[in-house]
Amino acid sequence: MTIDFTKDWRNVALLAVLLAAAFFLPSWLRFLLQTALAGGLVALGVMIQMRAGLVSFGQGLYYCIGGYAVGLLAAKAGVAEATLVIAAAVISSVVIALILGPLLSRYREIFFAMLTLAVSMILYGLLVKAATLGSTDGFNVPPVTFFGFLPAQEARGDWTYVLTALLVVVACFLIARYLASGAGALLEAVAENELRLEYLGSSARQAVYIVYVIAAAVSGLGGALAAIATGHVDPEMANWTTSGGFVFVALLAGRGSAIAPVLGFFLLELVRTYALDIAPNAWQLILGAVMLAVILLLPDGLWSLVRRAPK
Amino acid sequence: MKYLGKMLAAAASAAVLVGGIATAEQEKKPLKIGIPVFLSGAAAGPFGLPERKAAELVIDALNAGKVPAPYTKIGVNGRKIAPTFVDEAADAPTEYRALVEREKVEVVVGYTSSGKCKAIAPLAEELKAFTVFIDCGTPQIFEEIVTKPKFLFRTGPTATPDNVGAARYLVDSGIDLSRVAGINQNYAWGQDSWRDFSTSLAALGVKSKIVDKQFPKIFAGEYGAEVSSLLTSTPTVVHTSFWGGDLEAFVLQSAPRGLFARTRVVMTTGEALFPRLAKDIPEGAIVGARGPFSIFAPDTELARWFAKAYEEKYGESPTYPAWKMAQALFGVKAAYEAAGVDATPEEAAAALVGLEFEAPAGIVKMAIGNGHQAIQSIAYGVYKLGADGKPTVEKVRTYKAECVNPPNGMTSAKWIAAGFPGAKCK
Amino acid sequence: MTNQPLLVTDGLEKSFGGVVAARDISISVHAGETVAIIGANGAGKTTFVNMVTGYLTPSAGSISFRGRDITGLSPRQTARAGVRRSFQIAQIFPKLTALENIIIAEIAAEKESVGLTTPSLVRSRVEAGMALLARFGLESMAQRRTGTLPQGVRKQLDIAMAAVSNPEMILLDEPTSGVSADEKISMMDSVIAPLKSEKATVLFIEHDMDIVRRFADRVIAFYEGTILIDDGVDVVLNDAKVREFVIGGVYA
Amino acid sequence: MLKTIAILLDGLNYSAWLFLVAVGLTLIYGVMRILNIAHGAFYAIGAYSCATALGLYYSAGLPEAGAFLVMALVAVVVGMLVGLAIERGVLRHLYGQDEVLMVLITYALFLILEDSVKLIWGVESYFAFKPYAYFGFIDVGGLPYQVYDLLMVGLAVVLGVGLWIWLTRTRTGRLMTAVVADREISAAMGVNVTFIFATTFAVGTALAVVGGVATAPKIAVTPGIGVEVIILAFAVVVIGGLGSIPGAAIGALFAGYARAASVHLAPEFELFAIYAVMALVLAIRPHGLFARTDGRKI
């Protein structure tokens, strides 16, 4: 582990180049990439909390809040302006995180994992109960407009891809800046020796609170982009198995770069789309085995391979 | 192990298929159909499996030209059908795009879950891909989500007739409806089913007291407390739209405690219990099959062929999801052939609008949703175990399609609330 | 040096469910002093340090630092008030390098806001961190991952971290424990000198009387939870009771 | 009146079931500090094994009462085998990892076992309902109640008390509690920690399997039953305090009665009654009702 993220912006720049080139991928693959980018942001939210030693088994909470914020505004309130619905998604995630943060930042280890899970499951339960919101079926999200302009049906995919790619790059850049900042460095200190940090005059709870809120913001953004990409939201977004998937990606990808979880999610989705056709009932088995192997052989995730190379 | 074997078999048959095509002279381009059904998860057993079996049976028979009239022609317009099965449990929009854009299938036939159908519906229109939903209960598809469909169809009826039909059956059979209770899964399907059923009763002018409404979590499996509550609230009728393992568990837990003996229980998907629990369904239970399927199917050559071929091939009788899959495939074939020998998917889709075609379950009318949504009759009956140990129903009542479905242009909810205007029941 | 003492404790007491671990501890320490605390295991030395640095809340009594009442403050608040400590078992961030450990300490010590805007490895911090490591003779360790360093080096780093931001008072909990006998003196030299060069007031818990004699101006001897004697080095170390209960206890 | 009886009985019945599925989880956590997500998969394996074994047993035409012996045998044999295989084969190599990492490891195991179950048993449901009907029902103040359900309450009480006696009154049990208190010191004092861990894990697994075996006759054994159970079991042990057997009992009673009461009085809240109780308890007592707090030594 290191706290040195001063050069991570270069990775983000690389990501930007890759995403620009990916514009010309076949549309099904680009769509896969687009949804993976959205999910990747949530995995990124999980990853930055993991830097503080905290595993959120309920990050789907903010994924769901972001998605439903977009969905409710666009489908129920008639506000389909991309900038507004995305801003609303991020703001509502942050507000909820600001409220829950003081409670959750008291918890560590499995209690943090369990409590995040419980909160997320309460939202899941509420949404399943909400018949007006389509219960488990969720509801569809109409296409968003761009400063009042609604692209033709054929061009919508291009527009939303560009929007997603742009926001993902910006989000990764900001997260890289955060990890490189003093507050980001403290995360590692919380994970390794919280008591020492307190004796050095810094508040571990404050560091956790900050990372929790930032993770919520980026996850809310991910949920918003997912809702825009797929045009559909449902309570499954808040289910603990969804959150487990984000934990999986964060763990697999590693904590060494802001772009690791985003790329990791795409890699996973790519493997999944082929593997599911071959062995639908062995897919989780493969996932589980890979997860065990990564924990045992590459405790710092796949990104540690990238890091190790130079030196 | 089971699946490894299947995979090998599939790989082998694919190899044979490839070899076969290479040697055949000047054969027409095969018709690629993408078939998303549940291959994993709790819905795979009750839905995905029979759907997949039916699809394989029908496609093999069509390719071999062994289906009775009116479907004697080989394949579709002489083109062999090449199916691609994918798991509905995966991320639906992504898999759907992969089918249409990567696998380049001409038609997508599948989807059982309402949630998945809702997510796919706008996408089908966006990608201009001929898509036929086989099941998914929610009437919202053409009422709210895609109101001007071109490429999207559903050849299976919505859930509306299940519950309207159940209400009508109870009323027409003179069953005491003074105290009504419901137990439905706590998700969209269960909530909608209960709403349709209870509002239908009201619309039929029945003065019932709702004594208990239970909404246990889907896949809960444990219904001890709910059964107690149903017993203590002493209803005269209990309505349930449970399906799959939940329905099986509910029957296994409530029957020994005498729920069925004390009250009439109407199970809208009860027919699905027949192949495996025939001996354990309490006699007297009122069962439906979500349409004129299996035991309620008309006595036609096509129906007899389907039931017999399925039983011969798989050693069990087909449940309603299997019938619905067969129905969708015949609908696609009928549409292509109505559109002409060299029909494109667009032309086939245009031909399916408002079409009436024959399925194993009788005539299907693409009558509502601007000609994109099928309507069919519905039947209910009282369960009785036959002397030969086979499940039977008695006191069957069948309601015409126009009696239990809203007319074109009207939403189900409004139609029920308004007291079924325009319903033709005679 | 003024007459106002830097640290004053008055009648400190701590009991854990009826068991009294420390009682009636009243001391005052003036700026610039170097005070050794001696006593057998269980005599209440660490309990005293834990109370002063906020890990334990006293059951009774008060603590004031620079005239300000700091009784019952949290470790973080006492650290911010200017009282720092090191630990018997080095408390460091083992997966990070020595320099990164110091940089964390620098970030934590900074007064302003949450530090979202400044990069952690900003040049001023790196330079100050290297300078601090150099003062403690640790510059060659700057890029080494600390978890694998020898115990003595880790303890030096622990003290160096406490010395970031030049606190007015620093408490060292057994700085030489776990260090081999022949290295103890050089270890103490390498930490006391840089602390004294910044005029820190030092309290240290120590079992080795040679170390005490060499580095302390004054000695406080603890026995059974309270102060036995508090006086100059020679007076304390020659005291009959100290020789019997404290030093005897250690060397017995 | 009838409603009150129903709530009392249903709550007791549901609590007993929750205790059965949760007690192994809390035992393993208590001794080994592993929050075992794979617990749900063990439950599923128990249910499937029971259904298969009973299917074979009945098709052999043997007397119906013997089914209960088969069930007991399946629970013990399958539980011990699976538990030992996982402990010796995988977990043994991972001790000393951080608690949260252990959660992820057991999550990986859970994914693997879930699919293994599907590969072995397929996706169609299995039945083993004869034992459920075997004892018939009795009338409790006008409410017909399955005798099997009441026996399940008995089983939960017997297992709970038995476990408690084992942990507090026998040598092995006391050693286990010693390991909980301090792993290093116990090892230094010559306690065979390896043996204690293997035993604990096997017993904990067997308890999950017992839960599955006892439940199988009431349900359709389908894919995914493990996922449902693990979340409920978590809620129960978190309410009671992780690692405490009496805590699991109290947690089960809290959650069981919360659910029974909501089913009878306010069915619309049934879905999140348990989570609500859990969130409430955690907000008031952050580590559960019976939590041990381990103080940190400096």
C-alpha cells in the first residue's frame, strides 16, 4: 500500500483516451461498456472506503438512490434534463449520506458491513412495497434531454455514451485528486492504525465520514448513469447481492488507482456476457473461485500487477 | 455434472449442425431466433425449464416438418430455425443488445418476468428489433410503456384475465364471497394480482369483506404465520397468485392444517402444480392456468400433438409456460408466412399486427395494444384427482377472451374499475 | 522558564469496577524538564500516562496543561492541546514507508480543515518530513516499508511521529523496552537529543536505572497505584523504599 | 383471543426456526471470529440432501417413521463432512486474516457452493413433505397447528440448551470459550487451537444443515433458498450480539415475534419488520444486545 496517488491523473488521462476510442466500438459492446462504467463508479465508491479498511455491503443504497432520483424526476415529475437529473441524483445521495454518516462512521469492520447492508435492505423493502413505483418491476426512465435538446432515437446511444464517458472521467479525476490529498492519505491511516491517528490529533471518524459521503456521491452518479443507460430502474439495485457484486469488483480490481474499479467492472461484464451463455449455472462458481484466488494470490487486486511492472 | 453433460451435448449438436449446413445444397439462410428464458435462479425450474423444453421441441419439429396443420411447412418459410438461448436472469438490456447486435438474431422470443419485459420494451422499439414476449403478466407494456408499438408483441395474455376470470368464476359458481382473503407475494406480480382480483369482485357487485391480505416476501418459503392468520380470520375464499416453489410450499404447509378444507382457495397458477404434486393438491381447490392451457386447452389436433410430443420427449406433461412458449413460436411462424416467402423481420412484424393464428391453446387474437397484445379465453375449474392418479378438473367454466380483457385502447385498471364496459361474455 | 508549571495533575484516581489502579496522583512538571517515571509492573505508570493523554478518563481528580483544564478530553483533543505520546509497542502504519508515516502525522497535526485540497505529498511536507527523519537519524529509512523494520527503529519512528509539530510535552511509554541492552543508551540518545533541541518537556517511563540516571532531571517513583516519592534523581534512586519496592522489584 | 394464540404460537414457531438457522452462525463467529456468509449455502445443502435422502428412502418402501432417523443421520453426516471439508480444505489456510477479509472469503465460498448446489441438483424443486404431515395437527384453542412445527420448537430448545451445556460444562466447550477470550494465550497454554477450530466449524456447519434438514419437509427446495436464510440469520445474530448463544435466542425471539405480530396485525409491514428491529437495536446498542466489547490494549 501507498498513499502516493500524485501520478494517478495519468491513469485517468489514459482512461479518457480509451473511452474516446471506445466510441467506435460495435454498439452492443459500447453499451456494455457504458453500463459497466456506471457500475464501475459504484465499485469505485466501495474501493475508496476499502482504503479506510471499511467494506460496504450496502453501497447499492446509493446506486439505487441515484437511479431512482433520475427515474422519479424524468418519469414522474417530467424533468428530463440530463444536467438537472444527474445533479439531483448526486445531491440526494450526498444528503442521505450526510444524515446517515454520523451514525455509520461510528462503526468499523463487520459492524460497518452489516449496518450498511441493513440500511440498504430497508430501502429495498420500502421500494418493493411501493406499488406506485412498480414494486419489484421498477419503472422505465424516459430518454433525457441535453439542455432542452432531445436527440433522435438513433443518436441517443451516442449522446448518452458521451455523457457517461465524460462524467466517469471527471469523477475518476476528482477521486484521484481526493486520494492524493491529505484527507485521502488519512484513509490508509484509519485502516492501519486508527488509534495512532487519534493520538496524532486527527479524527478517524471525520475521515470515515468524508469518505462515506464522497463514496455516496460517486455511487449516486453511477446509479444515475445506469438509469439513463438502461432506461429502467428497479429495487434490485439496492439488494445486498448487487452490493456484493460491487465489493467483488473493488476487491478484484484493487485499490491502487481510481480507474482500477471502473476498468475492472468492464472486464467482469465482458467475461460475464460470454460465460453466461456457456454455463449459466456455473457463473457464480467461477466468480467465487476467482475471488478466492485474488484474495490469496493478489491481496492488492489486479492493479498491483500494473503497479509492480516498472520500478 | 448435469450441466456439464448438457454443455457437451449442446456443443456436439452445434458441431453436427454446422457440418450439416456445409453439406446441404443451396439451403435457405436459417432464421436466427434469440430466446431469453430463466436458466438460473428460482424462476428457472417453474418457468425457464419448461419454456426451453417447449422451444426445443417445437423448433426441432418445425425444422423436421413434423408439426400438424396448419404448420406443416418446414421451419419458417422453408428456413430452418436456429435458436440461441440466453439467461433471462442476467442483465437484460445488455444481453438483449448482444442478441440483436452481436448475434444478429432476426427475432427475439422470450421473457417471463414483468420487470425484464418493462426494461426491454422500449429497447425493442429503439433497436427496431422484432421481439415477441411470451409471458410477463403486467398489462403496462402496451398500456403505458410502449403505446405506439411497431416491433414489440406479446402473444401471451396479460395477468388481467387471470384475476377477472377468477372473480367471475367464483361469482358464477355461487361460492360464498362474504369473507375474502388473499395471500400474494410482496412484489409487483402479487400486488397487481390482488388489486385486480379485489377490484373485479367489487366491479361485479359482490359485497365482500376483505378479512385478511397477506403479502409475504417472495421466496420466503415459510408461511406458518400467514397460514395461521388466514385460518384465524375465517375467510370463505382465499385468493393466491403464488407461483413456483412458493406456491408448492404454500400448499404443502397449508393443506395439512386444513386451510383448504375450511375455505375455498383459488390459485391462479394452480395448474403448474399438476405434474409434480398431483396427489397432494387438496381436491376442491379452484385452479387456473393463466389461459386456455394444458388441462384447459381445446381439443384440437395441434393441442393433442403438442401435449403428446412433449410428454414423449420429456416424460412429463407441459405446464402453462411451455404452452405459452409454443404459442409465441407459432405466432412468429404465422407472421412470417403471412408476410410472404422472403419476408424480412420488419414485414413479419407488420403482418403479426392484429393477426389471428392457431396455437396449441386454440385461436390467439392479437386484438389489443393496437394489434400487438394477444387476448385469449380463460378457464377455471375445481381440482379432482382422477381414478388413474392423473390430475383433472371439474366444473370448468371458460370465459371468452373479450369477456376478461379490456377492449383496445383501454387500460385494464380503468376497465375493471368502470365495471368491465364493452365486455362480451355471451 | 517561568514559575507556572506546564502540566499539573491533582488527586488523579482511576478505578476499574472497584479495583483501584491509580489514586491520589498529584504532580507538576515545568517546561523543559525531563522526568523519568519508575515503578514495578502494575504500579500505575501506564494508567497515569493513559489518563494524561486522554485514553482513560480519571475517576476523580483533574489535569491541567498550560493552565487549561484538559481532564476527560479525548486522545485527539489532548494531542491537539500539545500533549503527545509514544507507545510501549510501537504504534505506526506498518504498510507505509517511514516518510509516509511522518507525512500522515504532519497531515493529522495540521490545524486547518479536512485537507481535501492540498496533495498529501506536497513538497513542504516532504521536506519537513525528511528533516525530521534526519533529526532522529532515520533518513536512510525514509523509503523503507516500516512493518519490516527492527523493533528499535520502529520505536524511534513512533517517537518521531509524536514529535511532528514540535509538541510542548511528550510522554514516552517505555521507549527502550524491546531494545537490546547494549543499544538502549544509543537509542535514547537518538531520541532525547532531537526532542530537547526543540525544547520539548519529556516524561518517560523506564525500568533501566542507568538510563534514568543518564537522561532524567527528576524521578517519580510509583508504587501500588500511587506516588512513592517525587524528587531529584539521586534522592529517589537512593531512597530506601524505592530500593526495596521499585528497583528491587525490577531486578529481583 | 384466537389471534393472540396465533401470534404466540407463530412467533414461537418462527423464532425457533430463526434460532435453528442462526445459532451455527453465532457459534462460529463467537469462537473463530468468522462471519460466515457461506452459512446460507450450508442450509441449502442440508435441505437438498434431506430431500434427496428422503426420496430414496421412500422409494425403497421403508416404514415412514424411519424417515426421522434418516433426517437426523443426514444432518449429522452431511454437516460434519461439509464443515470439515471446508475448514480443512480452505479456511485452515486463511486464519489470522482480518475479520472483514474473512467475510469476503466466505462470500466467495458462498458463491461457489450456491452454484455447486445447482450443478448437483439442477434448478427444479425437490420435495420431502411426508414428515411434515406425519404427526398431523392438533387443535390449539381452535387453531389447527402442525405437530411437526411444535416439535421444531422442541428441537430448537434442545439444541440451544445442549449447546449451552456443552460450551459451559464440558472440557472441550470450556476450551472453546478460552480460545474466544484469547487465541494466543490459549495456544501458549497448550490448547489445541487447530482441533478447537475444526470442531467448532464442523458443529456450526452441522447446525446450519440441521436447519435445512428440518425445514426441507415444509418447503419446496429450490435454488436461492440459501440467500434468503443468510440475511435473516444475520439480522438475528446482529440483534442478539455477534457470537453469543443466548443472544441468538433473544435475537430470534425479537425477530420472530416482530414478524408474527406484523403478519397478524399489520401485514403490510411484514417485509421489513425484521430490518426495522435490527436497525433500532443497533442504533441503541451498536454491537447488539448481548455483545462482548473487547477493549483494546495499548
